Amino acid sequence: MKKYFLITAIFILLVGIVSCDKDFNTIGSSVVGGNNFDFEKVDIPVNAFSKKTGPVQSNNLPINHLGIYNDPAFGITKAHYVSQIALDFPNPTIGNSQVIDSVYLYVPYFSTLKETATNGSRTFELDSIYGYDETVKFKLHVYENGYFIRDFDPADNFESAQKYYTDDKSSKIDPFKGSELLNNSANVSQNEAFFIENKEIIIYKTNGSGQYVNIENVVLLDQLDVSLRVVKERKTPGIWLDLKKSYFQDKLFGAAAAGKLVSNTLFKDHFRGLLFEVEEISAGVGSMATLDFSKAEIKVLYKATTNTTDENGNPVITVASKILSLSIGHNNSSKRNNSINLIENTFSNDFIANADSAVGADLYLKGGNGSIVYIDIPTSELNNFLDEDYLINEANLVFYINTTKMGSNAVEPERIYLFDATNNTPLIDYFADGSSSSNSKRNKFVFGGILERESVDPKKGIKYKLRISAHINKVLNDNSTINQNIRLGLVISENINTFAGGFFKTPITVGSNQLNILPFSSIMSPLGTVLYGSNPSVGDYDKRVKLEIYYTKSN
């Protein structure tokens, strides 16, 4: 057998960065030079099929979804959210005779500042909002969460982290939720007719009793004239909810709260968190936001007295305005409030019929508790390269979108992610790619998987391409794996920088193998796409999924 030439992962990376998305002809000529080699391309068929994931692990995700999204190809997704809350500063000095003035919760949307006017008002563009339309309204209800979301699993003698799943709402959360509606404002846009909007949130100066004042703290005679108010703070667009004062008065300052604010361990058991529920007003109508709840804030504004004595020993009672700050959501640094993204799906008939596909059929790929695509590259086809002195310059897996099945109004995922599903690890090409972008979602653009669109409006998606040159070279040159070609997994990706995985609630059986890991980047996305499979109809055969290999050989 002749020696096989190997391009290292570093070389592939350098070639990829120089070339970006240029045609490979340019790459080929720069690599081989002169007339010593001939440039060749071959398409190798692959076996691809999709599988429903069922419920998946969804606790302590870095980002979560809240709302309702109706995807024409995949059906309706409802995303609820539950989280512990914590004291920003445990054991606070809360004073005496506390009386709450107001409680609010604010969760920022992902947004970009577009313009700032001379009067200071700002215009924003929202990001990662699905089905966005300010006329689209749905119900948003917040309740006390009575279920204790554990850190560790008692079934494993508390030695492993507790896993919670997308379908845990009805079995674990609902039986313990509070009966009081906490976002009970008379403003129905905060509850019974909630909608997502891109306007900044302005906080005006008040006297502490909810009355607007001028710059000299004099109460405005006309409380309705916005132009007379003094701007205290401007916040980016987000969810703003005024919460029920009487509930928090009792929960934070009532008799049962005595001694519970000393530490967050005690506080989290006393006040187990908040549950955010969504519900349709009209069937199938809603919108959905991607949120980083760890950037949210809950502020309790209240008055309390302090008892002291004057220089003559006479008692002095001082009334002061105070703020108690609470955190919600989970991140990997300072905020570690356990949380769960709870998902309900009403899948479309097409998804139900096709999500568990055979090789050759359309590939229905959906994030969340949706579906995954598995890919097997026939080893026999790859072994043909061992019989010649071939140099693989580039190898790509290419997936074309079935735009007919997707429909005209679907939101297309901007990225898909390919990984080693046998060993539950990223591919070598992923690790080798250090390319970055000003938009972190487009990092590792050489590895690819980024949606390629039409050049003219409506600029619908056409295909995805993933470079796996180093992986193919490794399969061909590593004697330990040459006859054990690994199975690849393909998922929707919300964040290419996250490759860790969560668990299926029920492992997927493929042949004699049980697969139990799904990348969190897929769990964090509500979107889906329909891709052409291994053997589409004759008219679409050129769009079949395939492994493109560009190679050179000696004359």
C-alpha cells in the first residue's frame, strides 16, 4: 500500500483562514503550484438519518427562552422558565418596620444600539427574537416556585449534579407552584396581554411614594405629562414587570422570614424561586425571546426605620428609603441560582412523520427537545484513497436546505454544529480552528456550519458547509480507527463556543449503540431546518448530503 500524505490540522487552518469562503480553485493553485499535480474533486455519499431526541437536560443553561414560537415546519414551541433567586448581599441590614413601596423585575433582551437622539432617547434593534411583532400578544404569568431545585442528585448519594429535563414542568414544578399571580399590575401588557417591544425602558425620578417629581424634588402637578418628568435611568429593551407588593412584604419581612436572610442557603429554602409561565391568547400565536436571566435584576424598594438616641439620650426614629437586590438565573461565575428551561411542543404532522427518518429521506433537524441527525461515512469509500498517493486539500460535508419543506415564513437557524457522536467530543477541526469574528456567534468560521444565503432578497438560506479535513485525514491515517470510522452528530447551534453536552432523558438507540449526549448549543435553540437527505428525488439529487473531497495526485 502506498504512503498517504497528511496535511496537518494547523496547515488546514491556515489555508482556511486565507481562503475564507473563496472558491477552492484558488486554494488548489496556491497549494500545489506549477504543473506537478492535477487538482481533483470527488463526492462521497454518506448515510444520514434523523432521530427525535425526546426530553433533554435543560437545567442551568447559559441562555434560556421564554415565549411561544410557531414554526411552519416544526409546530408550536412554548418555553417556560423557573429559577431560584438569591440575595445579592446576604445578611443585609434591613431596618425596622419595613414597608415596601414597589417591587420590579427587569430582564434585558439581546439588542444593539442603533441611534441616540439629541434628547438622549435611544433606538435599538432586537436580536434573537422569534416571531417578533409588537401586535402579537400572549399571556405571561409569574408565580412563586415551591419546588426545591437541588444542586446534587439524591439517587446518586448526592455525588453527581442533579439533572432536570425539558418536560419536568407537569411532574415536578406545577404541583408546588404558588396560587398568587405575582405580576398583577393593572397594566395588562405586563401579564394578560404581554408583548415584546424594542423600546428602551425609562425610569423617572419619584419621591419614593410613586409620585413623579421635578429636578427640585417637587411633586409634579400633572402626573400624566411625560415631558415634565426627570429621567433617572435608561435601560435597554427588556421585560419589565411590577410585582405584587403584599406578597413580597410577607415573604421578605413577615414573621416566617425571620432569620432567613442571613445566608443564601437559608434564603433559597425559604423562598424557592419564581416560575414564568406563558399561554396563548389565540391558538398558535406568540413570540419568543432568548434571554440571559443572569443579567436580570429584582429590586425591592422599601422604607424602614432606624432607632437611635440623640446626644441627650432621647430616642430618635429615622425613616430611610432602602433597596433590597435579588438575583435570578444561572451563569458560571458569581450567580449560581439553579434554573430549568421547561419546554412544551405541539409538533407539526410533518415533523412527527419524518423526525425519525431512514437513510435517504429528508432530515428534520430541530433544537431543544427536537431532533438530531446522525451521519455515517462509508469506510469503503474512504479506503479508496489509500490506494493512491493522494493529498487531501479539503474535505467538506455539505447540507442543502429543502426550502419547500421549510416554508416561506420560517426563521432559519444561522448555524449548525457537527461533532463526534461516538465519543461525545468536538472534532479535531473544531479545536484546530482559532478564527474569530466581532460577532462571537460566527467564531470558528473556517470550521463552518454557517448558513449560506441567496445574494438577492429575500435572501433565503441555501446550504450549510462544514470543513472536516483534519478529521478525514485522521480516519485515513490512524490505524486504530481506520476500520472503526466514528458516527458523526449534527445539531442546531445557538452558540458555537459551547461544546459541552447535556443528556437525553431516554438514550437513543442506533443499531447496537446507545447514544445519550446532546450538545447544549442545540438544547439552547428553538429553531429547526429541513435538509435534503442521502437520496432525494431525481430532480433534487444534486442537493443530496455528501462529503466533498478536494485532492491532488502525482502525474
